[in-house]
Amino acid sequence: MSNAVIEKVIGLIAKIKAISPDKITLDSTFQDLKMDSLDGLDLFFELEEAFDLTIPDDRTRSLRTVGNIVEELEKLISEQNAGSPVQG
């Protein structure tokens, strides 16, 4: 997993929940972090903005841990890069 993606995800969660990033691990769940559905919506909106991509609703439903979110973002980034035309 990319450290940059991990740090950005943890940083956004810390900002939304007003908690220290030190309290967030890849194994942390939304429940552990006391995130409700509105917090989840805020998080996914912030992630879409931060990474300049769209996270399909059907893919967000299965995400339960911070690690799941990072893995899904890395897949989406990879898919987006694979679909980009090569400049040159």
C-alpha cells in the first residue's frame, strides 16, 4: 500500500472526526472510529476531491476498515491511470 494514500486517508478521517491520526490504524473500522453514515458520506466526498476521482456507491458499501478504503482507492487510481491516454 502506498504511504501517501494511507497518510491522506488517515488525515481526512482525523479531520472529519477531530481525533489524532495516531488513533487511526489500517485495521480501524468505521464503528471503532465512531463514524456514522453522515461521517462516511463526508469522508468519501473528501476522498473524491483529494484524489480527483469518483468512488462508485456500490464499491463503498463493502468498505469496513481504513485498510479497505486504501486498497479500494489504489484500485481506482490504477484503473484511472490505465484509462488515461498516454501523452507524448
